[in-house]
Amino acid sequence: MYPVLFRIGDIAISSYVVMLIIGFLVAYVLCIGEFKRKGLSEGLLDLVFAACVIGGIVGSKILSLIEEVSLEDLMADPVRYLSSGFTGLGGFVGAVILVYVIVRLKKVNFWLVTDAMAPTVMIYAIARVGCFLVGDDYGIPSNLPWAMAFPKGYPPTHDMVHPTQIYEALITFGIFVYIWKIRKKDMPIGNLTAIVFLLAGAERFLVEFLRNTHPSFIPGISLAQLMALGLIVAGVLKLLQLRAHERKNPKLKVKG
């Protein structure tokens, strides 16, 4: 574990923050070409990417607080809980919401923009490596050969547990590779985004069974799983909408 990579004076720079910054930079570079290919301006890219950063950080922090911190603990030590602890799925949803608001204000096709930003799923894979380095978001106890303890984690544990951060990093990287491979195929606008919603939601829903997370009002289902189901439903509905539109207008297929 390397929770702190280096210090600048009295300020400790965590490995998660470094990996998150790397993830945003890689995703931004990948999106430059995609925005050009789809005829979108670089100025719009800068704007929506700023929305991704802000929405991602705020969304991940909100879900982390909901899942892991009581109101009493937060009020007792707000600096501690506001300065650490993030939940990737909350960041994903937060980024999507803020991008939607920005794109609507700019009167640009939301689905065209999100199709161009589909490769930004890479951010999640790299950020999960950061979670592993700081010992955050690990899983339930396990006796598998690759199980490990996080004695300096957040929170610390000496039990051997599933390294679910690595599971998610590998699965999400696989999703990125698939999305990158099919992104130039002839498909309707919104199709690529729907696939990302569907796969990202399915990934998190399944991994949640190996984690101790905040329960929802539905027994056996976590809060994160409910959000993941929302992404899956959104992806499926969008795909069905696109298929229905193609059946009604077989000669009119707007492509991304």
C-alpha cells in the first residue's frame, strides 16, 4: 500500500488523487480525437470535461458520505470525512448529470457528446488503482490465494479480503477496450453511450456482492446496486428506443 505518494510541505498527496488526475488526463487526450471526428468543438470539450471533473468529484463524495458516514460523525469531524473517501459510481452519475445540464444549455445533442466521451470510462479504471493503493473500497473477507489485508486502509482491516478495487479496474479496462474497438462502427447516436451505461452498471452491480457497502431499503441490495440498476435500465431503454426508431424509419438512420 502507498496511501501517500509524496508531500508538498505539510500537504500529503495521496496515491488516489494522483491516479485520478492521470485518469482525467488520459481520458481528455482520448476525447480530443473523438470530438474532432464527430464535428464537436474543442471549446465544448473543455467545458464538458470541466463538468466531468466537478460532477465526478462532488458525486463521488456525496455517495461516499451517504454510504459510509453518519451525520453525527460528519458533524464531529467534517475535515476528515470531506477530504478523503470517494465512491466511483457516484462520480460517474454526478458527471453525467452535470454534463447533461451543460450540454442542454449549449443546445448540443447530449447523446452525440456522450458518445464522443465514451472512452472516459478509462478514468474509472485508473481511479480504482488509486483506491487499491490507498486501501479503500476493498471487499468482504476471502480465503482466495490473492486475498489481502489493508492494515493502513480506509478504514483499516487486518482480515484477508477481496481486492475488489483490482477486480473493478480490470473489468472496467476491458469495457474501455471494447468501447474503443467499436466506437467507429456505423451505429445510431446514443448507441455507444447506452452500451457504456449497460456495461458499467452491470459491472458495479455484480462486484457489489463482494463488498460490504451501505444497504438500501431493499433487503440484500446495496445503495450502489440500486444506482447501478438505474444505469442498466437507462442503457436498455435507450437501446430499445433506438431499435424502435430504426424499425419505424429504416431509411433514416442518423449515425454518430
